[in-house]
Amino acid sequence: MFNQHFVKSGEVRKDASKWLERAKLYREQADYGDFYIVSVNEAEAQIQSAREFIEEIETTIEKRSRENIDLK
């Protein structure tokens, strides 16, 4: 749904989809994998991806808010 509504429309960068998919993969490995251990480098990279994802979504929300104000 995220890709369909936000990425394909160009509202959110494709990188955001990759960050979200990678986070989902790591979460599933941690939840369902046997003894999955995350390295420090993987954790740091995931934290950076999360920060970038949040920034991208905040930018999108701000842009939508400005567009809604301009329409009134």
C-alpha cells in the first residue's frame, strides 16, 4: 500500500520504500529467526535509514499541509 499510494505517485522517494522493506526484513529475522544477531554496523545503518525515512515522511507531510493551505 505504501508503494502504491506514495512511491509510485512520486510523493515519496523510492529510497523510502527500500528503507522500509529492509527494516521489515530485519524485524522478521529478529522475531522469527533462530538466534539472529545484528551486528553493530547493521544496527547503525538501520538507525540511519530510519532517520532518513522519518525525514522523508516529515517533508511529505509538510508539503501536503502547505498544498492544503494553498487550496483554501
